Amino acid sequence: MIPEINLWAVLLATLSSMVVGSLWYTPRVFGNYWMRVAKVTPSGDAKDAVKPILVTLVVSFVSAWVLSGAAAISQHFYGGNFLANTLLTALILWAGFTAARFITHDAFEGRPAGLTVLNCAHELVTLMVMALIIGLFGISAA
């Protein structure tokens, strides 16, 4: 059985990920801090950003698709309010997979704790915005 997935919600959630990331990592928000602690030096050539942006678009689509499916399964299991279930599902998936993996990898790689917190917080905001969109659209593909 395949869970009900609203493709429009998934597509909009994918785009929301790009918007959140663009705002979060802009120099006036957290971009300068992130570049410094992650030791990222921009090349200054816009074409160097094309591949990472395309990769981000693909993995954001996968994340939105999986979140939508997990939310539909959660809804069928728990019932109740789809928006609330979707937000809770996103929070649980973030804590159990995203944050846990970031913390583990960053600890072994010796990354600064501030970078780990920044990236985990970004992922939390990204997933919660995706969940808000998916939850508001509902599970019907109409």
C-alpha cells in the first residue's frame, strides 16, 4: 500500500526549502558565521553554486516526499488533525534522524558545536515549514 501524497504540497514544500535555505544562509542572517566556522570560501563565480543548488533541490524533493508519506501514515494510524500530525511527524523525524545524525557526524569530525546547532536548527525550521505546507494541503491529491 502506498501512502496518499499530495504532489502539489510536495512541490511547494520543496520550494520552501530553497527559500528557507536562501534566507538562513544569507550573509546578513547566518551566512557569514556559517562560512567562517564551516571553513567555506566562496569562489565568487555564480556557476559554482549551480551543482549544490540542484543537489539541494533534488534532496529537498525527496525529503518533502518522505515527510508527506510519513504524515499520511501517521494520519491513518492516529487520526485527528492532519496538520498537527504532520508537524509532530516532522519534529520526530528531525530529532530521530536529522539532528541525531548531524550531532554524531559533527562530533567525530570535530566540528564546532555552534555549527552543529546552526545546521540542526536550519533543518528543524526547514522541516517544520515543509510540514506546515503539507499539513495545510492535506493528503488528498485533488
